Amino acid sequence: AGKDYRLEYINNVNPGIATIKVTGIGNYSGVKTIHYLILLNSMAQVSAQGAADSVSLTWTPVFGAEGYEIYNENNILIAKTAELSYTHTDLDAITTYQYKIRPYMSSDGATCYGGFSNLVQVQTSIQKPVITLKAKKKAAVVSWKKIKGVSGYEIYRSTKKKKGYKKIKTAKKAAVVKYTNKKLTKKKKYYYKIRAYKIVDGKKVYSSYSSPKSVKAK
């Protein structure tokens, strides 16, 4: 080295496609160019937190990465992001999801990948319902937004805000989002709250109760 040939290193610090240029000197001539790949590191541990209808993923940065790809357990690409976190939304209640992530970068028109992270597993919970009430003649209409992945809803009623609630109806389908409570006393105030449930291994798993709301029958 330095007598028969000279070495020149190009783009050999960061991950991506690097080059060694060998030039003959002294009694030797000619140039040989060698390309090689500096790999991205594999992903470190990924953390996951389940919520009512979403999962939040976080991870530490990988040197040289310009972005990250998020996959499910079936190797289906869910999303790409340049951030160090991702929230997967619109998920089913009380359902287990699995994820793995790999870093990537672009170099000389090619995409280079690092190794996948561990497969992280997390379970969602059940979203707390929100109700609206509408007064009718000797009746009250209780309605709420559909919660994805649940088995049904239980409706409770009381004449007092903080106690005395009794179950008056079980809606056994997730698509049911309204119930009309009839045969009420005119101009009497009634309080309502509901909770969603999902049947898991033959048992009901419940959400929190909705905040109670009141209405006076017409």
C-alpha cells in the first residue's frame, strides 16, 4: 500500500452503499472499483400499549435509518413512518394484535433494510360508550355510537344520578345503537348509562360505564 496501489474510501461512514477505489501506482496501473453495503442495525426492543380501539407502538432510533416499516404477524405492511412511534387505530375490542418493525434507508437509488425487531404482542380494551338522550311522549330514546368488535350493550336506568341503576335492556348485537324506553311517567326525570361488552371464552368482558345523562319524558 502506498507503493503499488492507493486506496480511496467513498461514503463509508453511514449505512448504505459504500465504495472502495483501488488505483495502481509505481509499477502497476489501472483502477478497480468495489461496491459494498454497510448494513443498518437491527431494530431494538419495541414497546406496545393497547387502548380502547388502538395500539401505540414506540421504539428507539436506528443510526442511519430514514424511516421504519410496521408489519403485523402475517408479514403484511401496515404503515411506514419517519417517526419513532406509530398508533394503529380502528381496531376491534378485546383483541390481541402482534407487530414487528424494521428500519430502512435509500442509497444510490436502492432501498436498504435493517433486521426486524422482536414480535411484540398487545391486547386492546373496550372503548367507553358515550350516550345521547332524546325525550318523547312518555318515552326516552337512548342512542350511542357503535363500538367496533363488541358483542353488545347493556342499558341502565335510574331516577337518581348516582345510585339506583337497574338494567332495563341488553342489546345483543354491536350494530344496535339505539333503544327507546317506553311507558315512562310524564315530566319525570330519568337517568341513563350504558356499558359495552364482548364475550370472551364464554364470559362477558365489560367496558366502563358511560357518563350518566338525564332526560324528562314529555
